[in-house]
Amino acid sequence: MKFGSWYPLADAAHHAVAAPGVFQVRVATGLVDYPRGKSAMVHYGAAADVRAAAAAFAARHRDAPWWCRHTIEPDALAAAEATALFDRLVRDFTARFGCPPRVPS
């Protein structure tokens, strides 16, 4: 599975695809403290419509200067594949950093 380039989260509705996939959100600068280290990642999402899900997430975090990217595949990514990728990303992140990614308060 491949991810495209990072873009401002506020522009997710213009960049993300209206198809099944996964999106990632990271802070624009700096790192977030986690129990076993620091990471720029704050959220993973999987949806049947990545554009709608990323745009909804962006609307809830309107003032956050975060970056987003989504899966890009030559063929459409099946919903089950998106869910499996999301599960693996969260599992691997949790194993490395001690908890799932979280939106800073």
C-alpha cells in the first residue's frame, strides 16, 4: 500500500479520493509525546469514502495546522484491505509508542 504526498488537512476535501482507503494526520511541526517516544502522527482513519472521512475530520479540527495524506493505489483499494491496513498501522504504532496515535489537547 502506498501513500501520496502530504497536504494541509484543511485541503483534504480537494485532495483525498472518494473511494475506500486510509488517511493519516500529523502535526505540521514538532512532535507529540507518547509513552515510549515522540511522533508527528496524531490520527489514522479508514473509510469507504476517504474524502468524506478526511474532510469531516478536518471540519472537527478546523484550526489545527496539521498535514494529511491518503492511500493511493493504481486500482481501487477494497474496503477490507483498507480496514486491514488501518488495523496494522494502529497496531504497529501502539507497539512502538505505547498507545495509539492521539489528537493533542
